[in-house]
Amino acid sequence: MRVLVVTAVPAERDAVTAAAPERREFPLPGGAVLHRVVPDGGAVVCDVLAAGVGPAAAAAGAATALTAAALAGDPYGLVVSAGIAGGFAPVAPVGAVVVSDTMVAADLGAQSGDGGFLSVTELGFGSHSHRAAEELVRAVAGATGAVRGEVLTVSTATGTAERAGELAGRHPGAVAEGMEGFGVAEAAKAHGVPVLELRAVSNEVGPRDKGAWRIGEALRALTGAFVTLFPVLGSSTDSLPVQGG
Ligand SMILES: O=C(O)c1cccc(C(=O)CC[C@H]2O[C@@H](n3cnc4c(=O)[nH]cnc43)[C@H](O)[C@@H]2O)c1
């Protein structure tokens, strides 16, 4: 199976490729570079792209790689948004791995004028969420020990307890917050390819305190998650189910 993994920054990309013995580099149109690893056994070929921070960069990077692969006649069978994340306490503490059953665009919409928020779904402009295929989420959570739930995609990382409470109130099933998952899911949906979001928690969602972020610990947890994920993907002989809707 060919897998595309999209991270925001090179440190996250390198944490993913560290789960396999060696990597090779392949240029993409536009100048970005895919880092390819073939984990033991060779059943999975995994291209990892550091596409930039935020949903727009993630969607553009993912779509470019998906299109290039499709035009080369060798399309991907799965796209994964991966990296570090803020975790909602107490369900996803620092060092935990999370897998998203629903990738939610949590700040894409409009203020309602009475202090509320209207999602793009409520505005009638498509969907504010993408569900990952249930059997894939279950297999990944089982293999990696990841906490499963909604992972929110935000363009502005949460920096106050008030905002954290607001998001948790609006999304009681949220386990974590990142900045790319929904963008990757949009690109995957446009190409009819299954999507997954897997992140390791570096900090708690809440008051901004970058000094308290445990980035190294999270990146090591991310590597560990991919060490266990690759055999799961390698054992899926059939094509994976596409998004749950
Ligand atoms: O400074 C470093 O060494 C470093 C190494 C790896 C990653 C980073 C990042 O800052 C990655 C930004 C990336 O992380 C996600 N993230 C992490 N915590 C949160 C959060 O609380 N809220 C939202 N997003 C978060 C996000 O996907 C960013 O793109 C630095």
C-alpha cells in the first residue's frame, strides 16, 4: 500500500520517517520534497511531506502530492495527517497519542452575533467535519493505544482557558486540537482517498505556555505510533474504506 503522510514541520516529518530504517527524497512539482520510507517487509511505501502549518498549507501540499501520484499512475491508498497536538485534559495528556474519528474544522464559520458560532455546515456551505473509516480508526487505536475521538482543526491555536472551555463545550467529543487535519481530509476527499489523523500530545489545550510544551516527548511518541502503525497498514490487503462521511 502507498501511504502519504502530511506533517506541518520538518521535525514532525523526521519523527515519522524515524519509524523506518532509511529514507530517500523525491521532489514534487513546486519544489516540495517527499521523504520516502519503506518499513520492514516492504508492504508499505510511505511518503512523508512537511507541507507547512495550518489547514491551507496542509490541503495544498496534500493535493499536490495526491495529484502527482495519480498522474504518475501510482495513486496513494491512504492519506494521514500527523504531528504533534494540544490535548484536551484529562482525556489526552502530554505524551498520549490520539487518533481522530472525526476531523473537525472548529473555527471555520461565522460568529452568530449573540456570542455564538455557526459552522460552515450550519451556514449551508458544505461540511465542517470529515469522519474517518470506523474500522481503520478501531484498528489503529487498538494497535497504537491511541485515544480516539474528535480532533479539532483550528487556524488559531488556543491560548486561553476561556477558549479551551468554549471549544470543549461546542465539541464534547474532542480529544485534541491541531492545525492541519481538516485541510488534509479535504484534499483526501477530493481524491476519493481514505484519511486518518494521528497525533501525539505535546501540550494541554489552554493558556499559552510554550515553555511547558513537551515537543521532544511528543515527537518520540509519534515515532512509536508509526512503528506500530506500519504493520497494521501492511496487513491490509484490500483497499481501505474511504471516509465515513
Ligand atoms: O519548536 C520545535 O522544535 C517544534 C518541533 C515540532 C513541532 C513544532 C510545532 O510548533 C508544530 C506546530 C504544529 O503543532 C500542532 N499543535 C501542537 N500543539 C497545538 C495546540 O495546542 N493547538 C493547535 N495546534 C497544535 C499544530 O498542528 C501545529 O501545526 C515545533
